[in-house]
Amino acid sequence: MRLFGLIGYPLSHSFSKKYFTEKFTKERIADAAYELFELQDINAFPQLLASQPQLRGLNVTIPHKVNVIPFLGRVEEAATRIGAVNVIKVLSNGQTIGYNSDYFGFQDSLINWFTQLHGEAGREKLFKLKALILGSGGASKAVRTALDDLGIVNHIVSREAANGLTYDQLDASTMAQYPLVINSTPLGMSPHTEAFPPFPYHLAGPNHYFYDLVYNPVETVFMQKGRAQGAATLNGLPMLHLQAEKSWEIWNS
Ligand SMILES: NC(=O)c1ccc[n+]([C@@H]2O[C@H](COP(=O)([O-])OP(=O)(O)OC[C@H]3O[C@@H](n4cnc5c(N)ncnc54)[C@H](OP(=O)(O)O)[C@@H]3O)[C@@H](O)[C@H]2O)c1
């Protein structure tokens, strides 16, 4: 039996456990199980590995995406640049390697979206766009690194001037130059579905693309406001599924 699981604290609502348990049943993967490992203190991580010799892979969530890094044998290059790990591969000799699957999930979902919207020309169209990333937290860092690696010029928009542009600096000229807008803040996530980033929506138009990393609800207020201006919109569900599948690929590679 190969064991997989999620570390974080607290772990009340886990997408991953449901996703992988259903996947193992649906795809008749009989030799795998997925469990939650609530870890309040990351110093307990080596003990967890020692006590679970069948462990072959972990997902990592808040608050351990950064502080697990010193405990890993190696961290893959993109995850090192992002400074956060959300997938760990555990080799049979106990060696550990850290990855960031949000990076891959975001890149793949973005390219798929543009291909769906514009066919084969979608990729080229996307690579010419400039992007604004709302928020400067962990997800924002993965998005930024993914965009950098696609050659897409981007800027962070933050409440703090020290982190990038501030929301009140976004004028008509900036909005026209940056058609791709990515919400990397938690604003709008259930149960606070009425919240949305303080963005100048009235300056958006049909040339804009509003991508929300929030995956619940299916259509956030951020997306509704973009759609009302004629912008194309996408929510975070495709990314969520792609990053989970990337974990599986990493654990089985
Ligand atoms: N779809 C997926 O697969 C996927 C993957 C990862 C994350 N996510 C989602 O992405 C969102 C962000 O995740 P995260 O871990 O980066 O979250 P986070 O660290 O809690 O927050 C990200 C940033 O959002 C901004 N922010 C927070 N509260 C705000 C407020 N009240 N008003 C304005 N800005 C605010 C802050 O940036 P400033 O201080 O710079 O303003 C903060 O650094 C979450 O909803 C998460 O569920 C989705």
C-alpha cells in the first residue's frame, strides 16, 4: 500500500482528501490511500515521516508551505524561486523533494483557457499580453513566477506600496496596457462571497481577461464585475484540479 496525504493546520475542509479518495475509486487505483495529517508544529515533520514508512507523497497547506522547506532534502528549481512548496515526493529511502504544483496548475489552466477562447492562435495571443496580479501572498508568488517563465510582463497590485502598484494607482492608461487581471487575493471565497478586490472595474472592457484563483463560488463578484464590462472570465477550479493531478504525476514519476 502506498500512502499519500495532506499536512497543514487546521485541516477542517480538505479538497485534496476528497479529490484523491474519489480518484483512487474511479480509476481503480487499489494500492493507494490518502489521509489527513494535522501538524500544528512543523518540527513534528521528521517524526511523521519516521512513523509512516509507506508514505510516498504529501500535499502541503497553510501554515507550512514555506516553513517545511528546511526539512526537505531537495527543492525543485521553480519552487525554490517561488519560495513555497505544496507537494512533497517521498522516495522509498526516505529522501524528500519539494515542488510547487500551483505553478504548473496556473500555467496549464491559463494556456488551456486561451486555447479554448481563441483556438491555436490563443497561445501567441496570451504571450503578448501584460498582466496585473492582485495580492502579494503565496499564491501570487507562484502566479508571478509562472508568468515570468512564459515571458508575460506582470506587476503586483497590493494594498501596500512597498509590494507593487497600489489599487488607486490603476488609471485608464494602466488598465489599457494590462489586459490580463489575476485575482490572487482570497477576497470573494466562500463563505464571504460578497467580497471583491478594490479594483477599478469600470475601466475594464471587452479586451480584458479576468482570472480568479478563487474556486468557490463558481462565479465570484470579481468575475461578475469583469463580465459586466465585457471581459472574459475564468475561476480557479481548472487550476485546482490541474495542480492536484500534477501532484499525482510528481508522486508517480
Ligand atoms: N485555484 C487554485 O488552485 C488555488 C491555488 C492556490 C490558492 N488559491 C486561492 O488563492 C487565494 C490566495 O491565496 P494565498 O494563499 O496567497 O492567500 P493569502 O496569503 O491569505 O492572501 C494573498 C494576498 O491577498 C491580499 N489580501 C488579503 N486580504 C485582503 C483584503 N482584505 N483586501 C485586499 N487584499 C487582501 C494580500 O496582499 P496585499 O497585502 O499585497 O494586498 C495577501 O498577501 C485564496 O483564495 C486561495 O484559496 C487557489
